[in-house]
Amino acid sequence: MCLYTHCDDSNSSEAQYINLEQARAHSDPTMSTEECLWREHVVQRLRERDRKECENFKEIIVQNNRLIDHVAQLKSDNLKLSVENEQLRNAVSTGGTGPNVAIATLEKKLLAQQEELTDLHKRKGEHSQMIVDLNLKVEQQKELLSEKEHSLYEQQTANNRLRAEVQLLHSSLEELKKLNTTLLDEHTALQLAFSSLEEKMRNVQDENRYLLERLMRYRAKDADKLNEENESLIRKRLPSLFRKRSAKLKRDLEDAVREPNSAVNPIVPAPGGTPLHRNSSPAQFGGPAGSDDEIDDGSINGAMEALGLNDEEYISARFMGGEAVHDVVRPNTNTSIETLKAAGYLGQPNPTKIFMKFEAHENESHAVRWSPVERMVATGGADRKVKLWDVGKGSTEPRAVLSGSSAGINSVDFDSTGAYILGTSNDYGARVWTVMDNRLRHTLTGHSGKVMAAKYVQEPIKVVTGSHDRTLKIWDLRSIACIETKFAGSSCNDLCTTDSLGSTIISGHYDKKIRFWDIRTEKQADDVLMPAKITSLDLSKDCNYLICSVRDDTIKLLDLRKNQVISTFSNEHFKISCDFARASFNSGASKIACGSADGAIYIWNVNGFLETTLKGHSTAVNAVSWSPNSNSLASVGKSKRCIIYSDS
């Protein structure tokens, strides 16, 4: 209280002094400027002192005054309560009931107020918790909103990018339409030029055919003249030689009949009843002229009697070659050249010995093919590799291993030069390797099922593939692109082409049909129905005959000039091993070979006679292939092995 009073007094005295000085300065105009400045300086110093001494304690003084007033009020209230307390005591001591009722009422009110206060506190706590929860939700919603805004921004960015791409694609589409129009115009012009050239080509072909017919007539005349000259020469120079050989042949034949072990060279009856030696070779009868030591005595005697020839006629046939036999066979004989070939006197001998045996692949072997130019075999197996084997050197180590496939190999094939090898695989693709450097050159993908077969068309430009996706695709190896797809409607197991130009494709299918396709048109040309699904096809070199292995355990021979089945090959023990078992023509198209489920290889001649059965495989044989340059046969099967058979 004293501090407050002192500050008030000092402030009031200073204020009075300042006011007095200011009044004197205004009332006395004669006061000099220096005195005014001095007085203002004094006033300013006083104000600064006042601010320093009082300003820092002003809040404390105000708060102290408030506390003093509050204490005075509390003392007054305390005095009143003391008086009331005294009165209540007196009332209690005198036994009055009025105050008790008032106290009870007040207590009830107090209890009610306390309950209400408790309720309020409880509600306040609940409200506080609700506020906390709502704050958390607000934070979560803010985070979610932030994520949504970020996602919206990204979507807007992507939308803008896609709009730009759409505009770019629209512009590209317009350019492609213009380019397509230009290409269509060029195609029309080229089509007209092609039609003109095709007409010229047909005219040239007709002229060529006419010239060939004339040439063949002239050659036939020359051959007739040469045959006449040979017959004349033989009649003049060799009658004594033949009589000696004939006598020797008869003696040897009688000795062979008397020998008990004559079964080494079995004699079979010919259609006319005359015994013939089945194992005679083309060089022994009807082949090129050679030394006398090369002639098999028994086979000559039997062949003469079977054909109904006299001495001079046989000698003429012998020295004129195998084809001249047709010219000297007597008209009244019932024995044909086909019958003689079926008996083994004309044509190549059968492979009888195992020349090589080796494990070709780590798993089952699926395909085998001879090179057209050298003694080399290509095999393909379930181990995803194509391997090349140098059979000419007798090596059981692979010459090369061609990799690149991601699934098992189904077929292999060489081009006509032997420089490229084509393989198909279960990974829906086909591949082309070069034989010289063993490099993968092309990978052809586009089928949606495993590719079972592939052949060159118009080599080395195009390739045709057949797949289980029920389509055939033609590929251009220059652009490595599919240029045409033919929809067969059934899974393709094998295919081949009919000529060097590859104008016709033949495909064998699961629905029992052989389909013929003209590469120059989009539609199927023809089809032939078989009794069961087809596993393989093979074509003769002259493209006139086709063999077809069928799942009913038969092989059909078709004449493509009539599109008719002309012969069926079967045996009670012969069973087709699988859906992709491969049969094969020999190089002269006079024999047919196919592997069986019992591990044997059956060889028929084209007239339907089963000539021999080759053993060597312990499990089913999947594929066989005749060598184009020798009388060797290659085979592979489920036992991983590749076996090469030969006639020597």
C-alpha cells in the first residue's frame, strides 16, 4: 500500500512540475531558447526516470491492489459467515427445528449440485474423447484426401499422356492408310504384270513340254537303234561264252539243291513255279554290264526261267541294262517286272546290319533326317537340341549341337543344298540353323500350339510350318515374317511340298484328312479322307506317289495323279508307335520303311510285299529316314538311341 502511494505521489509531483514548467514557458514569451531547451531536457530526464522506476513494477502494483481488494472482500465475507455460524449454533443449542430443515434442504441441494457437477464432468470427458476421436478422423480424412489428390494428379498426368499417344496414333493411322492405298495401287499394277508374265510362262511351259516330248521320242529311237546294235553284237561274239556259263550255272544249281544247308541262300518260288533267289542284287541281274565274276549263277538261271527268256534274250537284257528287260520279256509270260522286283531280283538290296548305334539325346528322340549332300544325320529330341552326326566317319560323338529351342524338337529337315537345317519345337516356334557354323539364323514364332512339321517352299526364300493350333503358316525368311496363314480346322501332324517351286503343299491332320493347298490361292485345293488320324507323310522324288502312315496301324500309298489310294501296307505285328511316327520312302521310291511300337522296323516294297524286319531297338521307334545317296537307314526311338542300318 505504501509502495503504491509513493509511486502515485512521485508521479503526481512530477506531473505537476512538468505542467507548471510548460505553463510558464507558454505564459512568458520573453524566455530564451536555451532556457526552453534546458527545461525540455529536464522534463525528458524526469520522464525517463519515471519510466525506469515505475514502469517495471506497474503490473505488480496493479495485481497487488487487486489482491488487497480481494482480501478485504474475503474478510468481510468471513465476518458474515462467522455471524451466521454463531446464530446457527445458538439456534441449535435452543433446539429450534427451522434451521435443521434449512440445513437438510441445503444438503440436498448441495448433493444435487454435486451430482450435476459430476454429470457435467463426465459429459465434459466424453466430449473431450469425442473431440480427440474426431480430430483423429479429421487427420485420417486429410491423409486420404491427400492420397486422392495425388492419385488424381497422376491419373490426370496419365490421361494427358494417353491423349497425346492417341493423337500420335491417329496421325500414324492416317499415314498408314495413305501408305496402304499406295501399296494397293502398286499391288494392282504388279498383279497385272504378274498375270502377263504368268501367261508368258504358260506359253513357254507348253513349248518346253512339246520340245521335251520330241526329245524323248528321238531318244527312244536312239535307244531302239542302240539295242538292235547290242543284240547284233552279242549274237556274234558271245554264244560260246554263254553256253559255258549256262552249263556251269546248271551244275551249281544241282549242287545247291543237293546240299543240306542250302537255306543260307533261300530259294522262293516265282509266280510261274520256277525257284528264284530272293537275295539277288541289281548288279547281279538287270544292272550294268560287268565282269563275269559278278554274275550270280543261280539267280541268272532262275530269273531266265521266271521271265521266260532264252539264252540270247537274257544276254541281250543283261548287257542292255535293267530297263531293257521290258523289251525282251516274252508276250506270253505271266511274270511282270514288278513281280521280279518284289522277289528281290531288281532294285536295291535291303539294309540288314547295324552299322552304328549311339545315344543321340538325353531323353526320348523324336526326329531324324539325312543330309542330301553328305553322310551326315540330324536328330532332334525331347532335350531341346538338334544334333548333327558324321556317319561317314563312324563317329559316335556329335559333329555339332544346335541349341536355341526352349522345348522338345518335333521334326528336322535340310534344304536341298544341305547348308541349312530347319527344326520345329513344342515351344510354338520353328528355327533355322546354318550347318557350316552351327549358328541360329532365324526364329519363326506366331503359332499358338506346338509346331509339328516344317518344310522349305521355294527355297531358300520361304518356309511352311504346320501346328496343333490348326493352321499352316508360310514364312518369308528375308523379312522373318508370316506372309500367309491357311486355316485347316484340324491339328497338323506332318506336311510336304510337291515340287521344287513348292506350289502345292500337302498336309496330314488329326481329323483323318490329307489336305492339298495351292500356295498361289488362299483356299484349299482338295482333300483325301483316311480311315484314321494321320501321323506322317513322305513324297517320292518324282512327286507322283505319297505314303501316309495312319493311326490304324497301316501305311497307305497314294497316286497323286489320281488322288487315290493304290496300296495298303500292314502286318499283324506292326503297330504305329505314336501320333508323330514317321514313315519314309527310299531314294528310288521302291521301298517303304516305318518303325513299330515293338521296336522293329518294317520294310515293304511298293507292291505290298514285306521284305524284311530290322531289329535293334528295345522300345518303340518314332522315326526312320532313308539315305538319299546310299542304301542306309537311320532310326530313332524312345530309348534315346539312334541306329544306322546298312546293307554291308
